[in-house]
Amino acid sequence: MSYKNNKLVMLTSVAALVLGASATTQAATLDDTRERGVVQCGVSDGLPGFSAPDDQGEWQGIDVEVCRAVAAAVFGDAEAVRYVPLNAVERFTALQSGEVDVLSRNTTWTTTRDTTLGLNFAGVTFYDGQGFMVSKDLGVSSVEELDGAAICIQAGTTTELNVADYFRAHDMQFDPIVFDTSEQTVGGFEAGRCDVLTSDTSQLAALRIQLSDPDNAMILPEVISKEPLGPVVRQGDDQWFNIVKWSLFAMLNAEELGISSDNVDEMLNSENPNVARLLGQDSNFGEGMGLSADWAYNIISQVGNYAEIYDRNVGMDSPLQIERGINELWNNGGIQYAPPVR
């Protein structure tokens, strides 16, 4: 064999080994999850509407629904989830180390988090923005009146940088009072350790209802940032990335196509080709992810479409009563949008 041919064989062998190793790595999370029997999902340490245990100890919230959707896609059982509560400081390390398979914990998608932590964001569950909550006794109606205020902030979040940027740009001063958890942050606000509590507006709505006198607190009208919140997975496992991403997309597509947990069985007989493809009646679009043809049917029948999970957790059917706003579908005045199943 010539040197050139020998070199070609060697390079081909190396390429095959790399591709084989890559395929093994990419299949690892799905295989490990199936062997374990549950999806290990990182959630918040208690944020109503997003992820918090109810009075019976059952986890509820829109982020919890994403965990359940992934479990329904993988196991055909939305209850096959182990919830791991994490504070803002712990969350990324827990995902990087493999303690959890997916992080679904009101986490903002940013450049730094997407490119330097070895993580991938798998979509946007909730489009949010940072706001400010004050006691009505403070007598202010705008952020512009907060020069010199003491502001309660949760450590390890994007809110710290956003507040600093905003106040500097408006030639204002503030005194940061930093806490490790959202529970400590709202406790500090209620105890009077700060004049203002800042966080994503959805989180402020959730924290407000935990106050002893919610009616005495108000959320100011200004929103100072973009906070797209969504599930996160480790980089290097495209198969698992696709599973989490398309679990969210399935719920969005279901809402757009008029499929809900109430009518999904009836819709199995639909003549709409988009419905047939989503529900696994026309080709197996789960095969490329290592899933069965009914992966999306299982999500919709057991968890629901996006409107269902929004309304019952953070929307008008919930204590938070947050309007859909920009979280409406793209064809209804919002920006929520999922690629088609085809």
C-alpha cells in the first residue's frame, strides 16, 4: 500500500472513531434518562406560577409543565419526572455536572450563558422583561423617582447588571441589597430592608401574591430589559437538545392547530395534514429524536397545548393573572412561534 493510500485509510479510521464517539455522546442523555426511568429536571426553589410545590407537595408551574412535556415525549408518562429545586447560583453548575438533565427554571437566554457555559437554550417558554415593585406607601409611580433607593436584588441573576446599566444611563444612584434566593429577597422587601424589589415582571407578580398585604404593593409601569425565559440543556448532545426543543414546539404548534388535551383524541381523525403529522398519523417525526410516532400526542393529551399551560399557571385562570401580551401566538398579535412539523 502506498504512503498516500495508507494515510487515507488512517484519516478515514480516525474520522470514523470521532463520529462514533460523537454519536455515543449525543445519545448519552436519552439513554441515561431511560435507564433511570425519570427525567431529572432542575426547577426554582419556589416561584408560584413557574415552579413551586402546592399544598400537597406536587410541583406546579409553567416551567414544571415543560419538564412534564419532555417526560411525556420520552416515556409516554408526564409524571416520570424528578424535580430538583435549585437557586439562581446553583442552577448552571447542576446542569453542567449532570445532576439534572434539563434546567426549566425561569432562566434568561443571554449571549454569555449561551456561548461560554457549555449550555444550549432550547426555546422560549415565556417572553419577559425586568420591572420594579414598590410599596404604595413610598408614593412613587415611576422608576425615574427611585434615585438613591435601596433595591432588593437576587444574586446570580441578570437583574443585577440590568439595574446597574439602567441607573447609570439615567444618571441615578441606588443601594443594592443582595439575597441568595427569591424567598429571601421578598422577605427583605417586606421587612423594609429595601424600598424596591426588582426582578422579571412575571416573578414580581408571583412574589407579590406571597406578601402579607399584596394590595399595598404595586409594580411600576417601566420594563427595562428583554428577558426571554426558557429551558436549557448541555451542549454536545444534539439528540437531547432536539427532544427538549420540540417538546416545547409541540405545545405551541398544538395551540396554533386548535389541538388541546380535551379534543386530541378526536383530532386523530383530522384530515388536516399538519395535524396528522404532529399527532403521528402521517409519518414518524419522532424517529429522528429516538422517540415513538406518538411523542407529541402524549405531550398534548397529558400536558396540553401552550395556551393551556399558560392560562392555568400564569394566565387569567391563575392567581397571577398575567395577560398573554407578546406571549400570544404570532398569528394573534404575539411573537410566540414554532417551526412546523414536516
